[in-house]
Amino acid sequence: MASDGRRLRGLVAATFTPMNLNCEINLSIIQQYVDYLVDKQKVKNIFVNGTTGEGMSLSVQERKRLAEEWVRHARGKMDNVIVHVGCLSLEDSKDLASHAASCGADAIAAVSPSFIKPTCPDALVMYLKEVASAAPSLPFYYYHIPSLTGVTYRVNDLAGRMKVHIPSFRGVKFSDMNLFDFSMCVHEYKEYDFLYGVDEQLLGALVFGAHGAVGSTYNYLGATTHKILTAFLEGDLEKARKIQCHIQEFMTFVFALGWGLPEFKNIMSEVSGINLGPPRLPLMSSFKPEHPGKVREEMKRLGFIEESPETNDHITKGVKSAR
């Protein structure tokens, strides 16, 4: 990507990290996971070791092994593997960035440190510059997620500073609901890719010129979300709004049960039939035996899945293996 000038477009699945029942990373099913995304969800870009992948709960060595495996199995099947390398430690981030380049990743991304936070926008940009410099041949994306990092500097301001100081800067994974800041970024920095990261209001971001989107629901709602992109490009806003509202209804259903990342991982296991295992502490899943049926009925009602014996089998097996 860095050398040929290609732009990152379309949907990017923020992948879950497969684990066994002992919460050890499970590399054996990544090939199956990649094939599922490509064949069933029509998603050919992935963002690995990020928030959805519980990246901050993994060791550096685990993250390296995962990056290698995702790249190996995606080669020839997917367009881009973006490896998230952000850590609390600058040296760890640089180590991961260098490793991502050596194992064949297509791009890297980094979130802001969130325990000892940058004291000003320039401090954050200098931190990110150091990370990006460890893999100068790879496109670099800033991962903006203030709800988790507590770092709320305006991306429109940061992008201007990164443009000056980070030669490999290519864009932002913008996981925030502030569409004002997002739209100003797209308007002012047309040479960069701004990828929206709040799945339930993607359509709003498309109106403001989003170049693509990174999200966890694209693991199992990628095919559905592609219909939003197609309808929007064809000028059928009524259809795009209808599909987006159905996704919002599903998210409302999920949030009403108090579910979060652990349960989204369960849902992916249910829908795909791939046993992704449990989350790692400090996360715990509240998925109960009756929940797969509720998920299935809601997804069927919204038109996300068709009822079939295979679907039922996936739902039933998934909850037993993922608990």
C-alpha cells in the first residue's frame, strides 16, 4: 500500500482473537476464520489485535504470533491486513511495528497510550511518529477511540500535525460519534483515508465522505452492511436507511441486555459456527444457554439470517463451546 498509492476502501473486519477454554490463543482456526469472512461476509480487509481482538490483554509475543498467522492465511485471499501495534510502552509498540513489517502486514495502526496519557497533541504525535518510524515502509493509521483511551484531542488538528511529522501517515480509524470532527477531517485532508469505526451510524459517516469502515459487526454482518454501501453508492438512501436502522435495532437489542465485547464474540461464534472461545480476563461473558435462541430470533426478524438446520446447529454448538 505504501509504495503503490492504493487507497483503503470498503469494510474492514476488526477480528476477534480465537482462544481455547484456558484462554490461550488458538491459532488453529484462523484459516477457517479468514475463509468465512471472504466467502460468507464478502469482507477482504481485516484489522487485527485491536480492541475487538483484546489486543491490550495479549502479550507482545502472542500479538506477534497472531499477526504472523493472520498474514499467512490472508495472503492471496484478502486485500489488506492491518496490524494494530499500540501499547502502553513505546518500545513494545515499536517492536510490534517492526515485526508487522517483517511478517508481511499491509499496514499498521496505533492507539494512544491510555494510562500515562500524552500531555498535549504534540506529545501524542511524537509518540506516534516513533511507532511509525519502526516500520517506515508500511502505511500508518492513527486509531482514535476516546471512549476507551480518554484522549480527546480533535482528530482534525492531529491529522495536520501527523501530515507534517509522520511520512508514512495514511489515515485514521475514527471510532467516535463526533461526526463534526470526522467530516472536517474528510473535507480538509482528502489525500488520507478516514475509516469510520462506529458501526451503528455508518450511514451518517458515508454522507460526510467516509472512505471505509472498521468494525466488529462486520465479522458477522459484513454481507448485510455491504448492502448499505451499495445502496448509498446507487443513491437509494431509503434502502440504505432501512438497513442501517435494522442494524441499530440489533445493537439496541444487544445493549439492552447489558452485553458488550465478550457477548459480541459469542455472537460471532454462534453465527459463523467457528468456536472463538471465551474472552480473556478481566472480561467475562454473561451469555446464558437461552441467549443463542434470542439472538437467532432477533437476527431472523431483521433479515440478517435465514432459518435453516445448519444455522440452528451453529447457534446451538457455538454457545456450548464458547462458554
